Amino acid sequence: MENENIVIKARNLTKHFPIKMGFMRTLVSKETPVVHAVDDISFDIKREEFFGLVGESGCGKTTTGRLLLRLIEPTSGQIFFKGMDILTLPLEREMRRLRRKMQIVFQDPYESLNPRMSIFDIIAEPVRIQKVAETEEQVAEKVAKALEEMDLVPPEEFMYRFPHELSGGQRQRVAIARAFVLEPEFVVADEPVSMLDASIRSEVAKLMLSLVKKFHCSFLYITHDVALARYMCNRIAVMYLGKIAEAGTSDLVIQKPLHPYTEALIAAVPVPDPTARRTEVVIKGEVPSAINPPTGCRFNTRCPYAWDVCRKEEPPLIQIEKDRFVACHKYTKK
């Protein structure tokens, strides 16, 4: 029963991007250097769940989301959608049909919408490609319904506008409507409110939360905002340099962080109370290069608690309690 409740299952997911070198360096070098964007991560996303990926820029969050949808191919690992290994499906046929159930909302609504297409054509395009409507009247009905569900009413007022005629919040609602016009079961939301004004972020966030119940879908929510992740997500996985450092329910991860990196992320969140006392966690140095990540724990070069074993052995992601995982030698070497 528990397996039937899992929509997405990633196992040992890895993505390395080879670096192009000059002709002479290619002759001299024995191995082609790679960027370790995602390195051997595993997690599950349940039905009607907001699963958050949190971390600094460059930690591999967006790459993970694109891998789950097969927008890019993994170096190794497995991806299951409702028990089906999607990496075995031909891209042109079965995978294309499956995409109606798996959609993405990109970060920047100014870049993700074609400026030469009307709002009607932008939302109608996936309907026509997937052939889920038999007539143009049915296409128009689906577009109008999608706009209404995004609170862009009356829909006739927005259908024949172009993206430049809309505000940032309205553009992102159109991008969400384009994803949900096919009634997907799984959606990757790649920092969908980070480009919006603070005044309308909460409106779009509430809209996405309501879509989970309305469409019975699951979300992979990618963000660097820890406070927003706690508000939006049921569970959170914290990523650092291509690895999952900690995972668990949102309240536990935020209130009782286990990994030093998670502690540092939470300590960096602004508190609107000038009298509040903060626990200061000092992180020294810069994020190491993803081309040559540190041996052992990838956080050891910046961790205030690092010891010898942290520099030699990579800590596994172990389960501490139910729905609570951490990759830190503080817990593996007891």
C-alpha cells in the first residue's frame, strides 16, 4: 500500500557534465574532467505531497528536477514514475505520451513564455501536441478553464493578450496554467515565485497549494528560501554540492536541524524581531568546485565541527528515525 502511494522514486541518481577542453589539453589529459552536478541521491515523492529541495545556487536542485522529467539524461541511476522505470521508455513515443502527466513550471516567467505567442496559443500548445482535444472548440474550453483556475478572470480578457501585456504575477499564472491544462500528476516547480514581487508571492504560493488538492498531484518544489519551503512543503531535502545532506518533515528539519549545513541555512533566515536571539553558525570559506569536490564529506571544508574522518570518508545518508535522514559522521560514528 505504501509503494502505491509513491509517485516518484529516484534511486542513486547521478549527473556529471563533461567539460570541453582545448585540443592540446585533450591530447595530454588522461581523463575528461566533469562537473558533479548530482551525485548518487535517492528519495521518494508521495501522492499529493509537496516535496522541497533546498540549498544554495549551484547545489544541483534544478538539475535534479530536469532529470526527473528526462529533460536531460542521467549519467546513472533509476527514475520511477508510479512504479514505471521511465529511463527505459523511448523518448519519441512512450515518454512523449507520459509527459502529459509530468510537467514543469520554470523560474522566470519572462523567459519561459514565447513573446510572439498569445496567451491562448501558449496554453493551447500542449493540448494540441498531446492531442487531448478533438476540436478547436474543446481546445478553447480547456484554455478558458485553465485561466479560470489560475484566477485570471474573465478568461476572455486574457486569452488574446501577449506576455508583455501582463504583470510578472499574471505571467507566472499563465505558466502554471500551461502546466496544469493537461491535468498532470507530477509537477516540478523550479523556484516559481523567486522572480515575483514580495506582495504577490504569497498569492501564487497559495494558488499552487490549492492545486495539489484540486488535481491530486505531487510537487517537487525547488527553492533556496528555507522559510518558504517550510510553509509550502510537507517534507524537505537539503542539498549541498550535488548531495543530500539531510531530509525529513518540514517542521523537524527547520526546528531541529541535524546537519551543520542545515543549521547554517536556518541561521541565515532573517527574523523580523529585533530583540530575538539568534544561534550563530559560522561557515568559513567558499563553496568548493563541483569539478573537484572534496574527499570525504563535501561540507568538511566549511564545517565548524569537521574532524579527521570527515575528510577521509564520505558519510552515507542514514535513517535516524521515521522520515528523518542525515549524512553526517556525527551520527554514523556513534
